[in-house]
Amino acid sequence: MESFFLEYGNLLLRWLHVIAAIAWIGESIHFVMLDLSLRPPKSAHDKQLGIDGELWAVHGGGFYHHQKYLTTPPKLPDDLHWAFWKAYTTWLSGFGLFILLYLLRADIYLVNPASPWEWARQMDGQQAGLLAVLFLIVGYNVYSRLCRLISPTVNHDGWLSLAVGIMMIIVAWLSVQIFPGRAAFLITGALMATCMSANVFFWIIPGQRRMVKALKTGGTPNPLDGAWGKQRSVHNTYFTLPVIFLMLSNHYAFTYTNAYAWVIMVLFIFSGALIRQYFVLRHTGKNDLRFPLAGIILLAVIGWLAAPSADSGAQAMINPAAEQVTVARVHGIVQARCTECHSAKPTQPGFAAAPAGILLDTEQQIVQHASQVKEAVASQYMPLANLTQMTPEERALIARWDGRPD
Ligand code: HEC
């Protein structure tokens, strides 16, 4: 019963998380579009009022006239629309999900028995959970320090982008060394998403509050408050598409169980940023196809890296004299190592239903999922954290199985 309520809580939190994220990202994409689509105002009166740009739009059966003031509007209304709760709700619900899905079972989801580092393999669940949370906190602080050191007055944003790009390569590599692939992709995405939310919380909103306060008390807002907010908001724009991929990556085991997992992660991050750049430029009226083309080339490289190599099929041929592996034999191993979780009635605590919907109770079901089973076992992704202590001999045997019924 308890595992059912965890599962139900998971569903509700995920629903909230996706809704909040759509609302936040949608608004953010809309404002980027708006800002970049502004054209100088047509009427002289508007110019006199200090209006810098305007956009006419038609949407939902109505006509909209957006206007942006270069600096100070003559009078600030009391009912300003602020945008921050969507960002905070997204982060909070995401972190709630992370607790439920990873931290509560950190021993199996966050400890990487295949880590090249001894200390990482030796961590217990609590240590791995703590390290994952530290990863987010330290990661954001390094990123924020880079912004302040390299481009303190928004004067070297090109160099800053380069530094943040290099930082993300290091983060991707590091996360895959420490955590299991699936968690590594999620944690890297969570770090980028934490930077985005923290940018809103620590920079964009406080800066806007100071600007509004200055205006209301008859002072002049500090232009740096606007510039810093803009700088962080630009980073958020380029983080958006990579974060969405990293959040979805959990469904695609071939990305994170791959020997090139961290390279694949890096390529996805840069591909997302490049594709976003195309849309950013497009709003300003440019149609530079080099950016999406570069992004697509990176996606193609990912496909090339992740495709199963021809010799995984040839493995069965290594020793043609070896006796044929029967489904019955595979079934025996699966019963010992997999059905604790992958069963209509899992016995592993915390599992209310077969994970990923993969049932391996019968020979027929095993054959039905043959290629996934072989892939998951060969990549050492399954059994999770090798909780059921599958031996290398058993893995070799499943690799030799041709995946067909007897
Ligand atoms: C401790 C529980 C546990 C054990 C034991 C376990 N699995 Fe899994 N398995 C999971 C969970 C949780 C997922 C879902 C993870 C995900 O979504 O990537 C999963 C997902 C899978 C998938 C789907 C991966 C994909 O492509 O998305 C396959 C295939 C799989 N397991 C096969 C196996 C096999 C074969 C064994 C035994 C050798 C095994 N599992 C043992 C928990 C377990």
C-alpha cells in the first residue's frame, strides 16, 4: 500500500511539474520572442513618451499592441504583472520528484557500482544522496561566480558563454563518473534547471524589485540591475532546450547506458543551444540556417555514437561450437536476478508495479523484450545497482542468447 501511495504521489508531482514547466518556459519563450520582435514605434507621440519598441500581434481572436519603454515609463501602475511563481513551482515540484524517485532509494538509483572511482563505488545511499544535492548547490555557485568574475558589468558575455559551455562539459563528464548514467543525465539537467530558477530568484526578480522601488520613490534605477537580469535571462533561454532533453532522457536508456554517455550528453546540450539560437535570431528577422544545421549535425553524431555496434550481434558467433543458449536458461537467470522488480507482483520494497512496464515473469515475456533485455544487461544498466548480484558469466550467457524462442 505504501508503495502505491509513493507511486500516486509521484504521478501528481510529475503532473504539477510538467504543467508548471510548460507555463514557465512558455512565458519565457514568449517574452524572448516579444523582446526580439520589437520594432521602433510608428507614432511620434509614442517616441516622445520614451517607447523604444512595439509589436502588434493577433492571437485568440484579439489584437494586441505591446510596447516597451527604453527606461522609465512616465508613471508605473500598481498592478504590474510579475512572473516568478511558475519558475519556483517548477523547481519545487521537480525537487520533490527527485526526493521521491531518487533520494528515497538512493542506494539503488544514485550509487554507481560501475564508477571508475573506488570512493564512488563505496558510497552508501545517504552519501550518494548528499553528494547529488551538493552537486546542485556547488554547481549553481560555480556558475554564478563565473558570471560575476568574467562579466561583472555584462561587459564580456562572449567569454562568459564560452566558460559556461566548458563548465557544462566538465559537469557532464563528472556526473557520469560519479552517478549511474540515468541519474547523471537527470542531475545534470537538474543543475541547469537549478541555475535557471536561481537566476530568477537571486538575480532577475530582486533586480526588478530594486528598479521598481527606485521608480516609485522618485529615484533612478541602477541600469546594472536590468543588465544583470537580462544576462541571466539570456542564459536561461539557451538552457531551456537542453534541460528538456535531459529531463526526457530517462525514457531512452540507449543515451545514458552508452560508453559515450557523457559525450552524448554534451552534444545534446550544445545541439539544444544551437537550435534555440536559430529561433532567437529569427525573431530579429534573420534566418540563419547554419545554427539548426550545426545542431542537426550534432544530433546525427549522437545517433552514430549510440547505434549498437555490429559486433554485439557477432558476439554470439565468437564461439560457434559453444552450446546454444536456450530461453529456459535465460528464464532461470531472469527469475534469480530480475523478477524481484520486473514482475506483475514485484517483491522488491518500493516497487508497486513492474518498472518501465517491463514484465519478465514468463518465457514469452522475456522473448518479447529480448533486445531490451540483452541491451540492459550488456550495458550493466540492469539489474539496477546490480542489487541482485548478477555475475559476469550470467551476463555473457545472455549476450550469447539469440533472443529467439527455443
Ligand atoms: C531493483 C529493481 C530492478 C531489478 C532487480 C531489475 N530492474 Fe530493470 N528496471 C528497474 C527500473 C526501476 C527500471 C526503470 C528505469 C528507467 O526508466 O530507466 C528498469 C528498466 C528496465 C528496462 C527498460 C530500460 C529501457 O530501455 O528503458 C529493461 C529492459 C530492464 N529493466 C531489464 C532488466 C533485466 C533484464 C533485469 C535482470 C537482469 C532487471 N531489469 C533487473 C528496476 C530493476
